[in-house]
Amino acid sequence: MPDEIPEVIWNKDKTAGILNLITELNMLLSKSEALRMIKNGGIRLNQKKVEDPSFIVTIRDGLVLQAGKRKFVRLKLER
């Protein structure tokens, strides 16, 4: 994991489907691309591999999402 991870302020729902979350954060261009990445083991949430494309993420401060080897985002909740 890199030392510097870009932070994104999240002011939407407290839960989100993993495919929607990835595309809303502009980590990947489409849900089909995100689905492919999940099937190939390329999506991680706090360093744990996401294997279920219907996974619902509970958004919390400091959550780190990784797509592939080089795309990282840390979520920061808007207060």
C-alpha cells in the first residue's frame, strides 16, 4: 500500500454496492469493468479481497478501496 492515498469526501448513503461505489469514485469506467476486476481478484477493501459482486459496503471514515495494483482511494465521511 502506498504512503500517500488520495482521500475522497463521501457525503452520500452510508451503504453502497461495491460496483456502484467503484464507479462513483471513478476508479473504473464501468460496472462491467468493475465486475471483471472482482472476478479476477483485483478489488480490495481494507486489503481484503472482494469476491462477491453484490457485496454491500458499509461506508465508514478511513475505508480504503483498491482497484488493481495502483488505484487507491481512502474515504472520508463528510460531517
